Amino acid sequence: MTQAEDHEAFEDASAPSLSQRAMAARGTPHLDGLNRPQREAVEALDGPVLVLAGAGTGKTKALTCRIAHLLATGRAKPWEILAVTFTNKAAREMKHRVGQLVGGAIEGMPWLGTFHSLGNRILRRHAELVGLESNFTILDTDDQLRLLKQLLQAEGIDEKRWPPRLLAGLIDRWKNRGWTPEALPPDEASGFNRRGGELYAAYQRRLKELNAVDFGDLLLHCVTIFRTHDDVLEQWRRRFRYILVDEYQDTNVAQYLWLRLLGDGHRNVCCVGDDDQSIYGWRGAEVGNILRFEKDFPGATVVRLEQNYRSTANILAAASGVIRANEGRLGKTLWTEADQGEKVRLIGHWDGEEEARWIGEEIEAMRRGTRGLEPLGLDGMAILVRASFQMRAFEDRFLTIGLPYRVIGGPRFYERMEVRDAMAYFRLAVSPADDLAFERIVNTPKRGLGDKAQQTVQVVAREAGVPLVEGAALVVEREMIPAKGRNRLRTLLEGIARWHAASEAGEPHVELAERILDESGYTGMWQGDKSPEAPGRLENLKELVQALDEFENLQGFLEHVALVMDAGSEDGGEKVSIMTLHAAKGLEFPAVFLPGWEDGLFPSQRSMDESGMKGLEEERRLAYVGLTRARERLTVSFAANRMVFGRWQNALPSRFIDELPAEHVEVLTPPGLYGGAHGAAAGFGAATAPGAAATPESELEARAARADAYASPGWKRMQARRGERQLGQPREASSLVIDVEAVPAYEIGERVFHQKFGYGRVEDAEGDKLTVAFEKAGVKRVVARFLTAADGAGDVPF
DNA sequence: GAGACCTTGCAGTGT
DNA sequence: GCAAGGTCTC
């Protein structure tokens, strides 16, 4: 059937199209305000379309308008459109925007969601085709690891040498590539002590026994079903007349197969993406998918969105300068009509704490209005970090100064211990045969059931071939464990049976949940706990029960949690956002801070070690994503010293700093390191901890390392630029020599300040080496140039 | 069996 | 610097 026939058949079947008539009457308001390429992307409804959308070019707008257009022209009903995103956030956003465009006229879009949530829904309808029941459980990483651990133990594999996490990673990768155990290439299967393939198969068998799936299965099982059951595939192909995919550059092989299988019939597939923003290679994403689109779908319409509506010209130029260094791009030339705006600011700091302190002050200043700029709300500011451990310095600092912040995608609500425990109880109420849930809570709260007792239950259950609850019942019945534990185990089993019955009988789930936590003694356990975090945990439990209210039943809630994993509730109030660069994709802020631009941290050493040039290019794309999040103000920073695993490590400025085009960058002088250029130079490249720099030995090391530091391209460039800027002091800008005379002298008894140790009083002086009694850090020997006079040190706030 | 204490490995990104 | 896991003691 051709596209036209297809279209007509639909029109015939669906009576005169109301929406079409309405559109004729209303015109096409949803097309207003689109630029030419955007409009092209929206109006090319039939056949394959690839939209290459640079950062900030109105990608989501094009996508949502396209959906609106499909609906308005009567090409498709809301339920005939499959629209796929990567994150729940993106799905929510798109739903919201389509709703706005179309007006409340449509009842949402049932098939707009993430790959995983859509895969989940499809899989539940055909679960039996892959040996599951439709009420299967979705395992979280925790469960998955425990399962693998058991498997390895059963196989007698040394966990130390072959850690379960490694196997989990392998299996995840295989699933992302669309490989079932049967289809696993031999060279892959021979990994993990030559037993990878075998263990993968065993893991899948065990999942089936537990009626459970992991994340990868949600897609891979669908693919298997589509491939082996033509009738099922045909049914879904007929249903989804139009397919839209957001962030296509992030699709992995399994997702690609899933899409191709669904889209190959009518080929009404519209993929939107940006190869320059592909940052999920580590998760199995294949940039190749987007690069290959025109081969996969011959005759595809390709539209490029290149006009950027988000950032100032300076910011855009800085981002373009960085991404230019990548090879193998499809190549887009972003342009803007926006003003030059402020230059991108670059600043180096002594250490991570100083960096956090400075950013905190900048934020306060921006909030008040600074440098002749408009005051800016905290909601408009974001700090984007490479790795989540970097967030701590900011949290610590902001808590100290009382700056409100929110961490996005931080430690998740549903990953907290007490929430998981509670959910394990809920899972048992829904399906008592959930062995993993049973293991989790059998001795929580303490029921006197230690390793020995639990082993007995395991053995009995395995021998009888029954779930653990039933095995436990046998153990109680046969009196195989001491009376004390036995009685408590019996109580637990009775509880589970009772909760399950209540759940089946349709008892209101919120009350049931409360009752479960009560009767199991779980709430009581935390009430009796004197530790400082106990109240918080009880609070979380309360919140959990409240969250239940929005769902029909426990099962629906559990499913949602497994897929979404984020509490969603956002308390109001102006706050600075802190998040990883990955989490920031798709967002934008008037002011953005990008701290931690140090080689090894960003680009991440691991990424480069594991994937070489490919890894580096992905890191660079990540830098590009970060830079392009900013609308007006952008500040990049790095620190010379950073705490890693509790030790101070020195670092060199990121190579990406070299790639920032100088003419769009303003280099700032770090505060607190007196004397600007050369004062700062003293800090960078120091081989030792800031505090330890006091001893002569470490001072020598510091000098040696400093010479290296100057060889670092990032540093050289920064110095060169500083030199240009500070025309009056060109000698300092390139000087390798510490200008001792510039170091102020201190007197005995003088109050001083040290970046690391805080305030103190000079007790003794020997040349430039001073003994200082610090108020908090005690007595230390420090070099004079790491100190400032405590009073009148205007650029060193406490 | 449970809690205190010590050792070890770790933190790269997330549906 | 911290959490998880192991070991030791009650």
C-alpha cells in the first residue's frame, strides 16, 4: 500500500474528519512562528524524515508541532502515534506541550513515553510469548546484583576475581546490542572467565523462574517477540501509523531494532537528533544509527535546524569552537541573530573548595545584580558537573552560606534503603513468590534469622522446587530452626499471607501499605532507632505511602517506580540547580557554571582509557552539551587541587579549555591568590596537598611540577591570555620564578588567613616559613605566600 | 546471632 | 572520605 492509499483508507474508515474541518476553519495556528526548516520538518509527514537539530534550534518545538500537525490534518488519532523519548522528563515535557498546542481536545497520547515504558507496556501484552506472566516484576540494579551473586556462588566462581558488577555490566551491554544468550557471538560469550555466555543464559533462566525482567529485557524481549511472531508485529505496525523519535543519536542497537521492526512497513518514521550531542555511548548508544539513517531509510527527507534561539553569539562561538575538534560529524553550522552578549568567563582556582566558594559568591552576586547586569533568579542558574561526586563541594558550601539549591538526579528517593525495604514488603503482598523481595526483608527488622536460618530456607525451597515463602513455611513446619527465630518467621509468613489476601481482595492500597509497614514491625524498627537519620527515614516512609495515593493499586505503583525511579515532587522556591552534564541535556538556563574542567576529570580519564579517541570525542560532545545549556552567562572553571578518594591530587586544566576560542573568552583572576597571575601560578601544578606545601621538600616538588604545569596546553593558553589582558605586567604572566619579594612579611602575633586552614595567628617566623596557630586546624608550618593578612584582605572572604 | 571494629575498594555518566 | 563487607567478640 502506498502512503497515499494508506492515508485514504484511514480517512474512509474514520468518517469525515472533524479535525480536518476544524483545521480548515481555524487555519493552522500550530504552524505559526516556525522558521522555514522547522516548518519543513513539521510538514513532511509521509515517509522517513531525519531532523538534524543543533542545540537550541527548536527541536522540541518541531517535534511537538509535528504531532499537532498529524492530529490537526487528521492523519492520525492520538493513539496511532508512537512518540519515543529517552527520559521521563522529556516525555512529560512533550506531553505538556502537545496538550498546549492542540488544546485540551485530545485525551493525551497513550503511546508517548520512554523506550522502556513503552517496551514495558507492549511486553505485558505478550509476556507469555517469552515465558513470562503479564504481571512480571522489573528488577532494579540491587536485585539484579544479588541475583548474579547467587548465580556466581552456585557456580563456584570467585567473586573477588569475577565481581557480579562486571557480569551485570556485560549482560547489560549484550542486551543493549540486541543479543540474546543464543545470539551471543562466541568471542563475547567467552568473556568473564570463559563462562560469560553460559552465565548469561543461566541468569535469563533464573529471571524467567522469578517471573522477572531487567531493564534491558523490556526492549530485547519485545524485539524477540516481533522477530518470531509476524502476526504480533503486524498488529503493532498497523496500530502505529506514525513514529517519532527524540534524541535519535542516543539509541542503542536494541532500540534501533525495535524501531525498525515497527517502522519498516509504512516507513513513517521521523527521527530527531544531533550527532554532536551523542553522550550515551557508554550505555550502548550508537551514533552510527543517526549517521546511517539515510542508508537505512532510502529516500529520507533530511532537514537541518541550524538557527539557534537560545544562546548569545559568544556562547555559541565558544561551543562551536570546542565541538569543531571532533571528527566524523554530520556537520552543522549553528548561527544566531542574538547579540554577542558577555564573553565566556574562565577562571582557575586553588582547589575544589575554593571553586565552590567562588561560585557561591558569584551566584549571590548575580542574584543581586552585578557588573551592570540585571539581577537573576536562582531558578535561572545551574551548576553542571561531570561526575556526581563533584556535587558535594557545592552542597557543603551552599549549606554553609544558606544558599538554596536543588540536586537534580542525585541520590534518588526510591534508591534509599528504607524505601526499598518498604517496597519489598509491598512486592511480597502483591506476589508472595517474589524471592528477591523475601530475601531482602526476611530479617529486617531483626527476627533472629541469620545466615544459618536463611540458608536452611534456601536449601529446603530449592529441594522442594518452591518459592522461598513456601520453603520457609516448610522449615517452620518441620521445626528445622530454633524456636525463637521460627516463631518470628511464622509471624512474618502469616503476615505475608494476610497482606496478599487483602491485596487480592482489593483492600484500599494506601491503608494496606500502612498496615503492612506497621504489622511487619518495619515502622517500629525506625521509631525505636536512636540514630540521627531515623526521623528522616520515617519521613521518607510517610512520603512513600503518600505517593501511593496517585496510583490505582500497589502493582501499578511498583511498576511506575521501577521505570521512573524519581520522586517527582519538587518543592517550590527559588533554587540553584546542581546536576550532571548528562542530566542537563535538553535543559537551558540563563546562567550556567561549568566547574571541574581538569584533565582526567573532564575529559574523564576512564573514558579515555577505555575508549581512546572515541571516548575523548564523547567527552567533547559532553562539553558541547554543557556549553550550549547557557543562554546568557557562562562560566568555566577548574581547580589546581582536588580531593580524590580523600586525598589531595593536583590537576591540570582541561584540554577543552584550549579549544575555547580566545576571542570569545575572558580570563578572570582567581581571588585569594594574591598578586593575580604569579600568585595563581604558585598554586597550579603543585604536586602536593595545599597544606603540605609548607615543607621545603614539597616546595621543591611543587616547583618541578609547576614547570610541567606550564607545559600543559590549557595552562599555557590561560597564561598567554592573561598576559594579553594584563598588558601592564607581561613579565609576571610568563614568569616561572616565584617573586619572593612580592610576598608580604608577617609579624609575630599577626592574624592571618590560609585558604585551607582558615584563620590563625603567626607564632614564629623563619624566612618565609611561618609557624601559625590556626583556630580550627591547629599549629602548622606554612609558607608565607599561602597566607594573607586577616584584616584588610578584601579579596579573601573568610 | 548481633554489634563493634577494621579493611577494602571506590566515584562515570542512567532507563 | 565513605560505604560495604569481613572479622572478631560478646
